[in-house]
Amino acid sequence: MQKSRSILSSTLAVVSDLKQHSLDFATLGLHERALAALPCGIAIADARQSNFPIIYCNPAFERITGYRQEEVLGKSCRFLQGPDTDPEAVSQIRAALQTGGSVQLVLKNYRKDGQPFWNELALSPVCDQRGELIYYIAVQTDITERKQVEQAQHLIQFSIDRAADAAFYIRAEGGLAYINEAACRLLDCSSEELLALKASDLFPAGDWQSEQLKTSPREIELKSPRGTSIAVEISNTILHCNGQDYYCIFARDIRDRKRAEEKLRAHIKRERLTGQIANRIRQSIDLDRVLNTAVREVRQALCADRVVVYRFLHTTHSVKTQDWQGKIIVESVGKGWRSILESGARKNNLHANYVPLYQKGSLRAVSDLYNSDLSNEAIERLKRFQVRASLTVPIFQKAKLWGLLIVHHCDEPHQWTKAEITLLQRLNVQLAIAIRQAALFEQLESELKERSRTEQALRESEAELKTALRELQHTQAQLIQTEKMSSLGRLVAGVAHEINNPISFIDCNLAFISEYARDLLELLQLYRQHYPDPPPEIKTQVQEMDCDFVAEDLPKIIQSMRSGTERIVDIVGSMRNFVRLDEAKSKSIDLHDSLDNILLLLGSHLKRLKKKITIIRNYGNLPAVECYASLLNQVFMNILVNAIDALEKVADQPTITIATEIAPIPRSSFLHARTDVAIVRIHDNGPGIPAEILSHIFDPFFTTKPVGQGTGLGLASSYQIVVEQHQGQLECHSFPEWGTEFIIQIPVTISHR
């Protein structure tokens, strides 16, 4: 800015020098070099013409405006004006031209390319020796950069002035150099009052100095001239300006945040206390223990002298006072105060008059017994127990008024705070829940006792029921699986029966149909031999029916129907053999038939798979094995289904191998009876079972299948069937890239111990 003013002064000196000459063109030529060398734009206008045309401009004018000299000569300077040119500045220029005066101002002009620039203009008149105005000399200085800096500074200053945070600029010696409006509002002082203070009057010692910068931002207590302390969060920095250092401190009012934090801490503390007390109250499900814990915890939490629970003897919807009698059932009283329970005055109807209020869920707070709306009788009764203040909250059970939770202060009147009332209401809710739980437990305990007595009577009358109940408690998982398979078995047996009847009828009649069809075809052939030339109508009918094709295809159709019925009969037989509902006791069966029946039932499942699974049967010479057929079929079914599921992940040649053999009992036998052992091996070449899973496959409810696809009962129930009910063994061996093999070992004859 100082450089711009120096250039303008030099330019005006040249103009002043020009004024001392007659200003003809010869004289102007003497100063042309000087004008051309000036950095300011110079334009000379002819004042003798009405439109003041330009008769000269220097190179700086061309550079500033973007116009060449030949483009501006003869024109008025109005072409530099634009839509944002200040009308007031234009009016001042026009007035100077009209009066022959001079003017110096700043206005916005526009270059040839349309870009605006800020022009510091000095307009001076030039007169001849007679004093007549002949020229105007305009000196232009492009101050756009300076203007932008000023605008930026103005915006920064405006932002600081209007900032929400308080700003303090402090000199090195501690005096306040600047404060913004937010600082005045924060401290409730005028700027004059604050600027007369020192930083030490507002900030704690050293908090505004440079060595504290490393701790920014931080919280401090700002000292107000009004004598109050204000919680603020400050951040500071050092500003170097005009060779001086200023400490710049920005302070944010955090009083609301502090109050909110305090409320939050109080709320958290109250919630934590409520939770802790609620946990202690609800640790027991015995009603007496719950109530005694509640009154003790409430008295300690509220620092009260006495807390009681008053229970109404009859919870009715009546509004009559005599129908709402009650008594105090538990009490917690501090040392030095009389006990209501020990005095024998537990039963009363003091609260009957306020039942309508309590039924609406309203509480009742008495801060001073002697300045309350209580009746004289009530005051006298409470005086006996030194009560000075009370707080009563209703307790509800199933939307009915059950009782009251009452807190007493005995030493002096007590003004109940909102926090105390809120805490008591929250604890009352927890107490109501605990009472409900205790009541439900008492009801459940009573029902269980009654049920226990009934079960005991049944156990005494029926020994078999006792055994069944004991087995039910120890084999829940097996019974779930058994029930499921029993339901499935009944369904399968019913379906098999319904299918078997019509199929048996069809199968029995197919022989007659075949015989009748053969006789009819032979009769037709005889007709054709003895009557080779039938009437035209018969010929036409024979051609339409294509009797030759019918005679050839009908036996094939009957044979296909016979094959189909035989297939259905086999499937029905397999289904009945699988469920074996009529075989509740052990029976000797052919294990190979059982395995084949199950594979037959799984045939449709195997066909739906994307890959064909090869079944290899390596059956040995097994005798009939005594077993529970339907249960053993479940074992085979569970293992084979798991093998099929595992083979869905095999890329090439999925195979299931079933091998059987008979073997003598080894020395370290798991059996007590002396009999041979039937061994069934079911191997698949799937991916195998990881070692960490293999040890859990027989655990009840353990499954690796997605939710909804497995219950975890299949192998667990299979293990129980083989080991417990058949006195055998069930083992599983699995290795990566080899697959999984289940080995079932059961005795040929079951030992009925």
C-alpha cells in the first residue's frame, strides 16, 4: 500500500509539472518518456469537448485495462465502467467534470476481457495560462491485490467478531489488545470494561502464556469481572504482527456441556445404583426375603430413617374406606427410632382415604408432617413413631393396587428432591417385578409340589411308570428322536397300508386281465381267419382302432403294469420293514435285508443328486441277528444319510461301501454274554471329519449342518441305540482324503440282563 501511494505521488508530481506549461503537444512530447515509464496508468482527456474524449494514454494504461491506445483515443472513459461500478463514485466523477474540480477515489472498473479490477483514480484538471480548463489528467492505479487482501482481512475480522467462541488477543505484557462480541457475552461485560483489564484478571496464572501451548485445547475456569467462574475450553496460539507478539486465545463456553455431563453422571450413577439394588432385590425368589432386602436397600440408598411395605389385605375395585384395610408386612428402621412392627401397630387403615389417588399411580410426598393436609388422627398416629416427612409410592400387581412403599424421615422435615422421587419410583418398579416373580415362583412351587405328590402316588402305584420317568430324565435326547421316528413310522406305516390295499387288488387282478386279454385276442384272430371279408363298417372300425398294434402292445402294457406293481409292493415292504411298528420286542432278522430296504427307500434321494453315487455291497455270511429292528434301522438310516450328504462335496466317483462280517468276541470284550458279534462297516470316500469335530459327533444336539437342516440328535440317538439297547459298540474313523467309516458291532444274541 505504501509503494502504491509513492507511485501515485510521483505521478502527481509529473502532472503538477505539466500544469506549469502551456500543455501543447510539443510540451507533452518533452514528458512522454516520463509518462511512459510510470507504472500508473495515465489518460489525458480533452476538457473542451462535451464527452471528454481521451487524447493520450500511456503503456501502463494499456496494460491495466487491456485496451490498445488506438482503441481508446477519442472515447470517453465510461467504457471502463460495468454493472458493479459504484454509482456514488460515478456521480463524484461526473460532478468534478462539471465543476472543473479534482477528485480522488476508488472504484471497480472492467478490463477489455470483462475481468473487474479495483482502480484507485486521481482526476486532476489542467488549465491554460488564462485559467481556462483545457484537459483532465486521470491517474489510474490497479489496487486489486490490495483490495483483495483488505477484503480477506475484513472477512477474517468479521468472522472473529461474529464467532460463537470468545476470542482474546493479549499483548506480551498481558494487556488485552482485542476481544470479540462472544467474549463480551460470555463475561457479561462491555468491550471497554474488558479492554481495561489484564489477562491475569481473567485467566488463571500462566494459562495464556506460550509455554502452555502444548496442552491446548484444555479446560479452565475463566474468572468473570462479575465475580463468577465460567467453565471454558481454550485453545491458543501466537500471532506475530508488526514486530509484536500477540497471544491469541479462543475460549468455548462449556457450561451447558458440563451441566449435561453432570446430569449424565448423575443419571448413570442413579441407573447403576438402581441396577445394583435391583440385582440384590431379585437375587432371591422368596417373597419375604425379597421384601426385606428391598426395604433395607431403599433405606440405605435414600439415607432414610425408616422404610416399610404396607400391603392391602383385599385388593378390590371398591372405593369404600372400610374395604381397603391393610398392614405393614416388612420394615427397615435405623438405630434410635421406634419399630412399627415391634410395637404391634402394623394393621391400620391410614392410607384408605388416598386409595383413589394411589390407584391412578400417583405418589404422595409429605415434606413436613405438621404442615400437611393429613388429618389430626393420622398426624397423632405418625407422631408416635417420630415421623416428620414421608414419601409414599403405590405398588401394583396385574394392574391392581397391591400395596405401598413408604419412606420416613424422623429427625427433621425433609424436602423430597426430584432425584430421590425418581430413584424411589425406579426401585419401586423393580420391587413390583420381584414381587411378581416371587408370587409366580410360589405358585410354581405349589404346583410343582402338587405335581410331585401326584407323581409320587403314580410311582408308588405303578413301578413301570417310575422306570419310564427315570429313563425320560436321563435320555431326553433319545426320546425326542424316538418320538420323531415313531411319528414318522406311523405315517409311513399308514401310507404303506393305504398303498398296499389297492396295489394288492391291482396285482391280483392283473393275472385275470392278462388271461382275458389273451382270450379276446385269440377270439379276434379266429374271427379274422374265418371271416376274412367282414362288412365295411367293421373294416372301417378295425382300421381306426389299428387292431394289429393293439394286439401287439396290450401284452406289453400289462407286463409293464405288473412290473410297476411289483416295484410298489417292494417299496411298501421296505417301508414296513423299516418302521416295524408291530415289533416292540427284540427279534432275529436278516441285517442284509434291512440294509437293502433302507437303500431302496433312499433310492429317490440318490437320484436327485447331481452326481451318481456308487453303492458297493460286500456282504459276508451273517446269521440272523437278534435286535430291535426299527431302532437298528434308524441307525443305518442316520449313518447312510450323513454319508450321502458328505459325498455331495466329492469331485470324482463318490462311493459308499457297505461290508458285513461275523467275528468272535475278543478277549477285552465289551459284552458279558458269550456270543459272536455281527460287524457292519459303512465307508464313504468323502472329505472326512476334522479331528476337533470327530470327538463331539456323538454328543446330543451337536451338529455342523446349517440351522434348519440338522438337529444334532441322529448320531447321538444312534450311539444310544447300539451301545445301551443292543449292548454293542459304535465307532467312527475318519482321515482327510480317505473318508469316514462307521463300525457297528452288535452281538448276535442280546443278553437280557
